[in-house]
Amino acid sequence: KQQGVVVSRDNVFAVKAAEIIILAVKPYKILEVLDEIAPHLEAHHILASVATGIRLSQIKSKLNAVLPVFRLMPNTAIEIQESITCLCAEDASKEHIEKIQILCNSLGESILIEEELMEAATVLGACGIAFVLRFIRAMMQAGIEIGFDALTATKIAEQTVKGAAELLKKGGKHPEEEIDKVTTPKGCTISGLNEMEHRGFSSSLIKGILNSFHKI
């Protein structure tokens, strides 16, 4: 409100005053909210849901008019405009999709996918934040054990992960190509990688992602 945004507790007022309506509520609340606003939704509106597990068909079943309907799945990096947001849509034109993607891209990057992949997107993109952070935490702990103070270990781990991601994004290469650059014969890198693989590093990560997917 202090930044000039019109704020209201009246959902009907909000819908009437808007073109794009984003339902950013808990899944158990979304159908109730739809019942409230559906009579006021018209063909010129664009409706987007961020609620996990609520399908487009469920949303459309509550509507009295045909309008573009989207599902969005960002992650918590949206807080710093670095989210990967996966989206799918029904009854949306190319112009509608472009409008929503422009909005999402202002908060990071976006990818248009089929709805059948939305649960997978939740696991890989949203749960994935936690998996990467746990990896960074482990790097920090190891850094402290080999001699760094906590602050220095944290800074090295954070920038190393950021740099690795940027190498892939800007270079467009497979991770193994970049790994090959630092795995010299009889070197410490390949020794560490092999030990991690013996301990089940890759398989544990894959199994964790699959477990989250089965849970969702």
C-alpha cells in the first residue's frame, strides 16, 4: 500500500478492478475463493493459480465464463527475482501466454510445459531449492572441517554453486563437460567425486527427487 498498490480485503472488488487475477492461496482455500469470485469473472480476465495440486479442470469447473486459465509453479527464489516458474494453460491465446510469461520473467525465468508435468515441476523446481540448499550446507560443513571459519566457508560454497550454475546457463554445455575440465589424472577432484559416488551421492539425490514425486 505504501508503494501505491491498491490493497483490499474484498475479493470481488479486486477482481472487478483487475485484468490478471493470481490466486496465491493455499490449495484448500482456492475452490472457496473461486466460488466467491466466479460470478464476476468475464472473458476479458486472465486467471492464474499458484496452488499446488489444483488442476485446470477443477478451476474451470467453478467458472461461469470461458477465459484463459493458468497454473503457475514458482519457487522461493522469486523473493529475489530468480525463480524458475513453470506454467501451463487452457483457453489461452499466444498473446495471453506471452503476457503471463512477461510477468513471470520479471521474477526470474519461465518455462511453458504440459499440465501433466506440473507435479514434476514442483518437485524439481520448488522442492529442488531445498535439495540444493542442503548440498550447500554440506559444503559449508566440510569447509569448516578442513580449516575455514564458518563465514568464509559459506561464501566459498555459495559462490562456487552460483558459478557452476552460470557456467551451464551461459556456456550451454552438459555438466560432464565442465566436470572434465577439473578432473585431471590422479587429481584430488576425481578422487573426491569417486568417493562421493561410492557413498551413493548421485543415486541418493535421484532417489530423493523420485520419493518427493511419488509423495506429491
